[in-house]
Amino acid sequence: MINNEKVAVIIAEYNPFHNGHAYHIKETKRLTNAKYIIILMSGNFVQRGEPSIIDKYIRAESALLSGADAVFELPVTVSTGSAEIFADGSVALAEKLGIIDYLSFGAENDSMTELVNCSKLLIQKNHNKDIAKIMSSGSAFPEARDIYLRRNGFIKEADLLRTSNNILAISYLNQLHRLNSNIVPIAIKRAEVLHDSEIVPDKNLTIASAKAIRKDLHDSLSKKSLKYMPDSTISRLNPSGYYIKNDDFSDILFYKLGEIIYKNNKKDAINILSSYSDVTTDLAGRIYNLFGKSSSYDEFAASLWSKNYTYARIDRVLFHIIGGITQELIENNRAYDFCPYIRPLAIKNTSMDILNSIGKLSKTNEDIKLIARIGDAKKLDNKTAIETFRTTSFMTALYNQISFNKYNIKCHDEVSESFILRHKL
């Protein structure tokens, strides 16, 4: 709460920002009567393990134009983490802010009773050993968890955990429970389409999934997806019609892997690869053995796939290697709930009370530092926060360089410009 006014938070990727996201913000305001809507958003790399199709500052501006008051960036260590790390870090950051009354999230099922019951089931008993046994036979974690729940009669819970937004929603609830948080969760049912639905010509539909929109932007000459995005997004699309993608990172990925593999013996190379976040010894061996047999990022990623690893996990792993995101860095971040600082991307002039409130808190709370401008990074006084900040900055710079070199897109320059875009509305 700020000045006795309610505050709601939304955790998002906005990849890209579309009509469904605008609907979510509007519904959040209606259901909570919150004066302020804060967005905790992934930067230029997202949880699926890929670069965001549109720069983070453009997405942040679109959110402001659709009713949000401020947008803060999640560190790349969180935004490219597993669903658990993404949820735990985001919710913990919301809790640390000390001003949040409501956490609003989209879900395929908006029954809070059913979502909470599923969360309680997962929290009250440690199922991981039993799930791990199923995984040892060759199943990836989502499939193994589904098999385990159904075997034990938890059919409703298994059904809930088959869709991506429900999974995240339940992960948010798990973390709220662990933190003993007073933040009130609000579930908003996804409107009109499911998460992975493709675009189907229908003049009555105004919302499409982000995945379907990305596919259309990458593949379609007709750009059927334009009707599903607000003008604030459409006006900032690349005129050439081409957008950054995983394959654009082929050269740097192969360079990084080549340095590891050709400058070390096999045992040492596999040990180094295993040091990166989400990389098992088995997967490190596959990377070592298959390196040099593919001509592009996508081809190499596809060659690594097996029943043990989802495509999203493989993509996350490869971007962790590119960004130098190690298991040690992730584990060190746990002590700070994965978010050792908070960094604004965009804020309304009329909502500066948000920044002022967080600024006051950061002066007395060692767990959270406000990095409003590049010079504020000097406030970071522990190795983990500094490394996390620098890693996120490196990945942003890499994204910006590739966007400019390949697509002539000039992104916001964080080094010479303020992190805050005070958008006049």
C-alpha cells in the first residue's frame, strides 16, 4: 500500500505485449480497485529460453500505455530460470518491495480454491523422490510429475498442471505460502484462447496467445497477428518484418562451446559444461559429443533433445552457457531470493510515489537495492548482486548488438540513458 492506496503486482514476460495483457491489467484494476499496477517483467531473455521478440523497453512502454504504472526488470538469472526459480524470484521480489497488496496472474483455471488445493498438495508432501524415480526411466520432469500424480489418484491436480499458466500460478502460490506472505493472490481466467493456440481467422476474436503472435511475426508475410496487439506495440514493430531469434546467437554459442571443448580435455570440458545452470553431467556429455555436427543454433538444440529434457530446458541451458550463468551464481542468489536488486524500466510521471516508496525502503533494507540509474550500481555491495547485475547487463548488450547488426534496430542504450522512461500519458 502507498499512501493508503492499494497496489497490485503482475509478473509477466509480455513477449510481445498484446490485447490479452491489456485485458489482464484492466481486470486487475477492476477486481482489486488498486490505484497502482506494478509489473515485474522479464528483460530481453525469457523463461522459454529465447530472446524476447521485442526489446524490453518497448514492451514496458506498451504496458504503461495500457494501464500499468511502473515496470521493473527481473534479472536474467530469474527470467531464464526454471518455472520454480522464475516464480520464486518474482514473488520474493514482490514481497520485498513491502508495498504490494495483491498478486494478479492469468490462469487457464481461475478457481482459487482448486489452485490453492493443488499448491497445498505439492507443499505438504515432498514428492520429488518418487518423481525422480520415474524420471530415471527417461521421462522429463513435467511428464514424470503427471504420471506420479495420476498413479496416486490426484487426477484434478494433474489436469491443472498440464497447462503453462496454471503451473506458474501454482508456483506463485507455493512461494507465497513459503514466505508466509500477506499478499492476496488473484486469478484471472485467460480470455478467449489458450496459451499455445494458433491464430485462427475469426473476426469476433480480439485476443491471441503470445506464442501464436510470435510465430506469425516470424513466419507470416500477411501478419495476421496485428489485430491482436495494441497500437503501442504495432507502432514499434520492425518495418522490415524480421525479428531476433535463437539462430542469431549461433556464432557466439559455438564460440563459447568451442573454447570449452577445444581448450580442455574431455573430462575437464564436461566438468566445465556441468557447472552451468540446469546442465546435468549427462547433458554436458551430449553437448560435448554433438558439438561441431550442426551449422546453426536451432539445429544443435534439436540434436540435444531427448525424453529427459524438454526443448525449453535445452534452450535455457544454451543461453546460460552464452551468458555465463553458472549453478554457483544461481545458488548464491538463493540467499537473496534470486533478486538482490530492483531495476526500473519505465514509470509514469504520475506514479513516482512508487519509486519514492521503494527508494526509501532500499535505504533501510539490506536485502533490496534500487538501481534507478547506471551509477546506482555502485550501491551493490556484495559479489552475488554485482555479478547478477553485470550478467544481466551483458546479455542486454549482446541482444542490442545483434538487433542492430542483423535487423538495424537501435535499442535503448542503458549506459548513456536513464533506466527510467517517464512516459507522458
